[in-house]
Amino acid sequence: MAANDTSNRPDSSIEVNQSSGTGTIQRFVGGAAIATFLSIILISYGVPIDWSWTQVGTVAGLALVLGLLSVVWGQRFIDAAVQTLSHLGL
């Protein structure tokens, strides 16, 4: 019976850690993509912007914040952000 028990294998715990790390990266990239998409929408509806370090820093900061929020709250945050974007009617 002990030979068939695979729950104590060290390989299975490594796979779980790798998949959760990949999921964290995917959630961060999803949140950052939403922030980038939102920034592109706002820029396209506004007056042409002379890109300075302030605008670039603001877009990068927004992407970082939304990426971190999506890591913390996961799929619930991404769903809420996408639902909010869909209700804007742009």
C-alpha cells in the first residue's frame, strides 16, 4: 500500500508551487493589460498627448497598481474590472 501512495512525493509539492507561481504571474499580467487597455482608451478619446515622463510614469504606475490588485484579489478583481469597462459603453 505504501508503494501506491503518491501524496508524500516531493515532486508533487514542487508542481503545485510552480503552478501557483504561474497563476500569480498570469493574474498580474492580466491586471496590467487591463490598465494598459484603459489608458489607451482614455488617450484615444482625449486630446493628443505630448508624451512626457509624467504620462509614461502615470500609465506605468496604473499598470503596476492594477496588476498588484489582480494578484491580491485574483479573478474577482479582473471580472469586476472587465465588467466596469463593458458598462462604460465606449
